[in-house]
Amino acid sequence: MASDVTRFNIQTIDGVTIAKFIDNRILDEATIQVIGEQMYRLVDDHGFRKVLLDFEAVEHLSSAALGKLINMKKKMDAAGGQLGMCSLRPELLKIFKVTKLTKVFEISASVEKALKGF
Amino acid sequence: MDWNDHCPFSLLTDFQSSLTRLIYRVLAPVNANMSELIIYNQTFASDLHVSADVQKEIQELWQARGMSDMDLPDLQLALEEGLANAIKHGNKMDPEKKVTVECFLNEDIVRVVIQDEGPGFNVNEVPDPTLPENLDKPSGRGVMLMKAFMDDVLYNEVGNQLTFIKRCTFNS
């Protein structure tokens, strides 16, 4: 399933697609472009409507990556689905707080806690 | 647990940042030539792949000097944001236009200067990305992130030269 989204580990629990980032650096433009396109496929091509993005492996994230996440959220909203995020390290969480994107995204401490919100 | 309950910056961190700004702006210009070392200087075409290589080289230099794991991610982020802005917004991805990056070290203070060949911009006119009407816009957060993670972020009058400064801990 979803063999064209190689930058994520995909699993499904209770009807929620958990997409776990493999990369620990989502900083440079080339990486962000590939990850963004693969992330959009989850909604556009695979039709997943409940997606949880797991950031456990991610150490670095740039503003360009935030842009892809915002577009992903818009896609999911337009499709009538739900997007969650979980397992952000403190330094990543700081990026979301500074930019006030904690108001835009549903962010949970762990996969287990996030699943309760779906 | 509500993540918003936590203040992103401690008062101590704010105080340290203010102190670094003060030291740099008041004292550093006086003895800049005496103790500030230039550890990297590179001019390259506006290409994001080349930029990735440059960032790797600079990161390795910082690591070789023992920069702490606390400071390195913040500087990597600022470097990525500064170079991406110079290439994308400053030089508009024009490969004929060059970006120059210089890294300096003055004891524990890291200073990075990034110059592009674009017309410049007024940093005060960048829309606030945290306003409700801008929250869902996919761009415009680079400068804000640099300001959040560095002790000081400055632009020249034209707006095509960025300087960011951070006091760091070095292990060796």
C-alpha cells in the first residue's frame, strides 16, 4: 500500500492512516519538494481522509516545509478529512509556537493521544 | 495537554539574547579586527542544490570547532532560511546572480553574513505571518524563524545583505 510514498512509513490503525516521516532533516528545498509531493498523494491519489503525521524522527524543519504542511492541511480540509500531527520534539514544537501554527494544526504528544482525537 | 500553555522563551533566554546584542553592537565593532576570525567565505550561483552543499560545509566547520548540539540546529535553520531567501526572493533563482556567504567567529559569538544581488527589500514591510489572515499562507515565515532562533538579525539599508548573530557554546 502506498508504495509511491517512500519518504514515509505508512500504517493504518482504527481507520487512521499514520504517515511517519523517515527523514530527520526536512530543511533543504529538494528534500522538501519530494516529501511535499508524496504527502499530497496521501490525499489526492490514495484518498486517505484521516491522516496523522508522525514527526518522531524529524529533528529539523524549515519554513518551506511549514508551507507544504499548510497546503496539506488545506487539501485535507477541502476533501472534508482530518489531519493531525504528533510526536514533535521540543525544538520543532518551538517552530510551530513561534509561528502560531499551533492554532492551525491539531498537535498531540503521541500517536496514542492523537488517535483519540479522530 | 495544551501545548499553547508553554511560553516559548524563558526570561533568562531573552536576557541572554539582549546581552549578546548589546555586546555585539557596542563592543564588537571596536575590536572586530582583533579577535574576529573569518572561518568561511564562498560566492556561488543561485542554485538550491549548491546551497545545500555550502550549508553542509559550514555545518562541518562549526561541528569541527565543537559547537554544542543545542546551538547547531538553530544555526542550521537560520542558514537555510537566509540562503533560501537570498536565492529565491533576492536573486529570483537567476543562476547568473551570485550569493556570498561569510561566517565569522569571535570567541563564542557566531556571525553570518549573506549577500545577494537582488534589489533588496524592507524587512519591516514583510507581512506578519502570525496574523489570522496570514496564518494559512504557505510562505513568509523565514525571517520570523531567524529572529526567533538567533540573538540578532540585521539587514543593510538596501535589504540585500543579511547578518545574523548568535552566542553559542563550544565544547572544545
